[in-house]
Amino acid sequence: MNLKGLTLVRENTRPIIVATWVGIIVNIFLAIIKAIGGIVSGSRALIADALHSTTDIIGSVVILFAVKIANKPPDEEHPYGHGKAENIASIIVALLLIVVGVEISISSIKVFFGDIPKAPGQLAIYILVAAIIIKEILFYYKYFLGKKYNSVALISEAWHHRSDSLSSFAALVGVGLAILGEYLQIEFLIYGDAVAGIIVSIIVIKVGYNLAKDSANVVLEQVLDKEDIKKYEETVLELDGVIEINELLARNHGSYIIIDIKISVDPDISVKKGHDIAHITKDILIKNHNEVEDVLVHVNPYFK
């Protein structure tokens, strides 16, 4: 198996790990500040947001292990490498998001069945504004690196940060309405904090669902759609000796692509010539497309 892609992935491991550790340190800080701020200010939305940040920490730890496993070279039991470890990690992070989202929604809904809540203190506002800014910076930082190094796990972690930013914004609106409601003596606005908690939970659950769905498709070896494989077909059809492509299937293995292709060649050429064309087809796909890790080529005789 060609090791070009996996060698490149191993060289790119360091910035991914550094980015993950940055996320862990920042999330520990935010989770502690949000939790303390939520308790002191009496904001359910801020406490819910603290729980969301805690899942970020757990998710980042999972990502660290996944990146380490994903960069192991192929072996007898895993001839296509370990790239899907990142997708499995993404599913774990997604499930954590969903579980926390459900917990947040249950906690927030209970508020409507008790006494009229007290509006949170202004401390919650300051903490949430700071959290939004920090989380947006983390999102762009990790999303950029994830795209640059084609790391599914890092991209999923980036979206985790974006969901945290959105949930903090929802909490900010809810806390603001609750404070305004208490100041104007408008009872239904005081429930803004609880409503924000429910909105946060919906955002968290939706992000978790989308991450789980995308990663599950990779783990279940869903092939790339026709639009995505056009570039591979165009590359092959330019080669001398390839008359047509009978079938091209490409599947994602985490940070790299595996291709199975059937090509038709002149039926009167020698077996060696057919083998050479297959070898060139594999080499040119790997050379021209950095994300392609391995190609299995089947040669068919061409008949009109």
C-alpha cells in the first residue's frame, strides 16, 4: 500500500495535537468560569453552557487518542490504515453533545413547573460575551487547521466550538431578557433564562446529530457522490490506453481517500501492457490528488 498519504498525515499530526491541547486548556478555563458564574449569578443558562464546555474537554481528549490511532501505519489486520479512528471519535463527541443537550433541556423545562425564577445577575452577561468571542476564535482556528490537514476530527471539534458559541449567544439573550423582565416587572420575560437553556439544548442536540450522521456515513463506507469523483474520472480518461471507465468508487477513510476503479483497455494488447496501464492509473491518481491514499485497479477488455 502506498504510504505517501499516511506519511503526510503523520507529519501533520503535531499542529492537530497542539490545536487540540489549546482547546482543552481554554475549555477547562471556560467551564470553571461559567460554572462559578452560573452559581453566583443564579443563571441556569450559564450553568448549562458550562456543561456544554465540559463536553468539549471530554471530546478533545477523545480526539487526541483518535489522532494517535489514525496515524498508525497499515498492518495485516488494517491494510487500509486506521484513518476511520477520527470518524469514530467524532461519533463519540456527537453522542456526548446529544446526551448533554437532553440533560440541559430537562433541567430547563423543570423551571416552568416551579416558583417564578429570580433573574440572573449581570456577571452572567460579562462571562457569556467573553465566552462567545473566545469560542469564535477557536472555531476559526481549528476549522482552518482541519481543512488544511484534512482532519475530520479537528473539523468536528471546530463545529463543537461553534455550537458552544451559538449556545452562549442564546444564553446571553435569555439572561438579558430575564434581567430586563425583572427590572420592568414583566413576569414572562423572567423565564428568558430557562427558555435560553432549552434553545441551547436544541442547538447542542442538532450539532451532535449532524456530526454523528456525517461520521457514520464514513464508518459505513458510503461512497462519494458523482460530483465528487468527477475529478478522478477526468484524470484517468486523459491517460493513454484507457478507453473508458466502467466503474469508479471512492470512499473516505478519515483523512484520506481509497479508490476502486474498473477500466476498459484494448482487448488485443498483452497482459503486461494491461498491467502497465493499471499501474500508471494508480500512480497518476495518487500523484495528482493528495487526498488519495490507495487505488485498486481492475482491467477489463473493451468491446463496442
